[in-house]
Amino acid sequence: MNTPNKITVLRLIFAILMIAVFSLSFLPQASSFAPEIVIASFHIGFNWIDVVCFTLFILGSITDAIDGHIARSKNLITNLGKFMDPLADKFLVDGAFILLCTRVDWSMHHQVLPLLIVLFVGRDLAVDGLRFMAASKGKVMAAQIWGKVKTAAQMGLIPVLFLNGFPFSLLNFTNGLDSWMNTRWEYTYIITNILVFLVLAVSIYSAILYFKDNKSLLKEEEN
């Protein structure tokens, strides 16, 4: 196993650890061993489980950039890497989105609307299907700038979601401290879901471009 593939496996390990650690928050006694972090009597909005998941996701994102660069620059692209890289990506990104949409606040708001996550996962399945179809024809789908923008946007958004909207949760949209304390999570919920929607729009747009540029593959299938 070459170096890029080892790094890809490391990303998969980070993703699995992230899923395992986040799953601790589902335990009935989670609030006792993972209370919300308080700094100077201020409830920051996340606990150590969120911080660990945040860190694991960041580390996984870094490996995503490293393994691809090494593989391309040193011509170390292998069939194992072609299989493992998208698998590790889906475990990391889609796994994180699925976990985050299970979290609800005191108002029973999902931190991320489940419908948006379904669209994220559906988009990835569609593009992966197109990529596999291209591979079966001996073709390689060229990476697009919007696909890279999508990836960068997701890598930037998910850590914010793991920290429950931090630092947006610190923004004061009211005239007083008391009213801000009572409404800040409502505003944070709106901000984070707007950001998720924007990233989803970029994601779907990049998928449309992939299908537009590779529509010949679909025509060949029809024949």
C-alpha cells in the first residue's frame, strides 16, 4: 500500500472515530459525562464530544487534500486508491451531515434540516453513479472547479455545525443582553441552515455541470 492510500485509510479511521464519538451523545446519561462547556459563566453551546468530532473532521479534511496531491504529483494513482478515496470522503462528509441532522435543540429544531441532508447524499450518489459509468467505459471524469468549491464549502461548514453554530452563536442581533440570551439560538439556527442551503445549492449546481459535461455517457447507455 503506497503513501497516498495509507493517508486515505487514515481519513477513513478519522471518520469512523468521529461517528463513534458522536454516537456517545445518544446515550441517556450523555448530559452528565458531556455537559455543555461553560467559560466565565457563559454557556458556549457545545461540549467535549462536539470538540472531538470537530477536531477529527478537520484532521480528516487535511488528509483529503494531502493524499490527492501526493498521488497526482508522484503518479501514485492506483485502483485501490480510486476505490478508497471516495469511500473515505463519503464516510467523513456525508456521515457528518447525517449525524448532525439527528441533533435537536430545546425547541425540537433539527440542527440541520433532514431534507437538505437527503439532497446532499442523493447528489453524491448520482455523481458517483456517473463516475462509475464513466469508469466502465474507460473514461475519467475531469474534476471541475465547482466540484472543488463544493468540497471546500462543505469542509468549512461542517466544523461550524459540530460547534453548534460557533462563532455565529456569538452574534448579537438584539439591543439587550437578556433578549440576546433568549433568542441567540433561534438566530444561530437560521444562520446555519441558510449556510447549509447555500452549500447545497453549490453542490447541486456542480452535479448539474458534471451531468452536462458527461451527457454522452447517458446517451450511450440508452443505446
